[in-house]
Amino acid sequence: MLFSDTFSIPAGATDTPLSRRGSLFEFIKAPTILEIALIQQTGAIGALLASISSGTDILLEEGPIIVAARFPVYPDDFFWRDEAAPPDRLRIATRNTTAGAIVCVTVVKFNPAF
């Protein structure tokens, strides 16, 4: 299974793509190995900060993400990996620290953990 979203974050705003879209993937339904990629497609390096958590596991807290004008490449851009189980919540939040909009791509691979 795969979640993918490309979105523009306005100046000074935050975004949580899974909850904004009301994604069924936000809450883990079965034991899963998550692989996550975030790419900032526009703007200066470090202008977009991200936080990622899966259940009680904090994978990234307000850290910069890769900057590239392309879609994430597997496995090269999938820096975050975690094991999740019901009823964990996957939370990905991005914060634009600039005065202009920034485009971001989020991709999450959901691999069954047997």
C-alpha cells in the first residue's frame, strides 16, 4: 500500500497531509513496516521543517528534509522506517518557516509485517 501527496504549504503555515486528506492510512490497521520519504521541491534548504511520529515513536522532530525538484526515489529517499501496530497513529507534520509558499511531496510505503 502507498500513500502519496504533493501539496503547497503557505508562508508560515503548517500542514499534516494524512489528517488533512482524512486518509485511512493515518491510523494503523494491522502490523506494518512504514517507510517514509519527504522532499521539499521548492524553496531554500532548511526552509521546511518536518516532524514524524508513529504511535509513541518519534522519528523526526522539527528537522529539515531533503530538497530536490523531483519525486522521491525508492529506496534512496526513504530515510525513515518504523514498525507500527494498531492502534498507532502515523503523524507527519510540516512547517514552512519562510515568507513564501513551498511545495512538498510525502510518500509512505505500508509493508505488511507478518
